[in-house]
Amino acid sequence: MPSTDPSLIAGLDPAALFGLSADEPSAAGLWQPPTVEEAAKLFPTWKMLGLLGRGGMGAVYHVHQPDLDREVAVKLLPIEASRDERQVERFRREARTLAKLKHPGIVALHEAGTTPAGHFFFVMEYINGHPLSELIAKGKMDVPRAIDIVRQVCDALAYAHAQGIVHRDIKPSNILIDQDGHARVADFGLARWDKPDASGALELSQTGMFMGTPAYTAPEQARDAAHADHRADLYSLGVLLYEMLTGELPRGVFQPPSRKAGTDARLDNVVQRALQERPEDRYQAA
């Protein structure tokens, strides 16, 4: 039986849902996650329904918990990473971060623990839907839908920022759209605690370190992730909005959405302000 460790998620300030970045700089990119059959042996009282995704920071499985009659998503850290204190602390921090966030637009954490084999894991609510990246891959969205998604993500980010948490990896694959069209922010694996931390929790971002996904990362975060504040998330959201409206990323000198895709010209100002190079020239709050 896996053991649940309350200390992973209780009583500590934070320093994904999925955390499955292909850009993760480690040998874990070669890691092969346990098959569904192998994972089932790690959680013998639960029913494994399938593998939802995998990456350098772990694998996520679709699981049914018979005792509670609910479906959940279980994130499993590679056993090799479980021996790396830095990776373990990052995993714990994501669990602590999610545990503090109670918002309908943010994927909820249920519990965290360790398997008998030594893998760290945590159990999250299962979102029956698709990542926003799949919708964008079909082409540009209609304007009302794009605005509705951005509004929902803004609401979730405003809540997280008010708790002192900066996401630092807003991108389409980290926004889940459920079957009712509700947007849910996932993957707080790169999140940063942006308030004075009396607990002395470990800050994993070193000065000058790059963290994030290049195409969506704010300039100041690319230069020094440790000091990027909540306005970096707003830059990433501006990239996301442009991509939804046009079907393309805003690279180099880019055309405004109205010229690129014929959208309402008033949205050009929204995108332009969100994508300002200097944080003080952007929107200051979600």
C-alpha cells in the first residue's frame, strides 16, 4: 500500500498539475514510466485506467479509487528523481502549492505520499476534457471563446497571485478545458512563492536561472526566473491570447490580431499591452 505523508502538503508555505515539460534539463527525458500494469502494482487497491501523459518530471495516470468511487489523476515521480533531493523538493513544493490553492479554476490536490517502491506521488482531481493546446492545434478560435477562456484563466491567476504564488509556466498544455467548457489551470511545478516566507522554505530558482517554456516566457523571466513576479504570468497569457486569436505565436515583429486574423481591433491593444517588454508597462493585475 502507498503511504500518505501529510507533511508533504500540510503546515508549510510553498517556496502540476502535470509538470510534463519536454524541456526539462535532465536525463529523465530518457525515463520510461511504469506501464499501466506496473503502476497498478504500486497502487493495489486502486484501478489504473490509463496513462494520461509523461515527461521529464513524471507521469500522470488516470485512476479510479473504489473506496471513494471517484476518478483521479495520479502524478508519479521517477524513482531516480526520488533520490535527487532537488527534484524531491520541487515535487514537494508543487504539492504544497496546490494544497494551498482552493479555486474552481485551479486543479485541486487531494493527497500526496510515497509508494512502497519509493516513488513520490500525489493525487489530483481528474479533469474530463482536453488541454487547450489540442483546441489551438485545430486553428484559431472564435473571439468570444478565446475571451471567455482568458477571462477564466485571469480569475484563477488573480486568486493565485493574491496568495503570493506566481505560476511561471502558463501555456496551452497547462490549461485544461473540461467538457462544460470551464478552464482549469494546472502544473504548478515551476511556481514561485512571491511573498516573504517566514518558514524558510527552499527557493529552488537560482539567480540567473531560466525556467519556463521559451515561446511563452516573459523577457525578465528568461533573464532571471528567481526575480520574475506575477506580471510574468500576464505576459504568458498575452502570448496565449494571441495564439488563440491567430493560430500562431507572436514571434519577432508580429502583426496585430486584427490584421493577422481579422479580429476586433480593440483586442490589439489588449495583446500589445500584455506583451510589453517591461513589466511596468503591462497590465499590473490579472
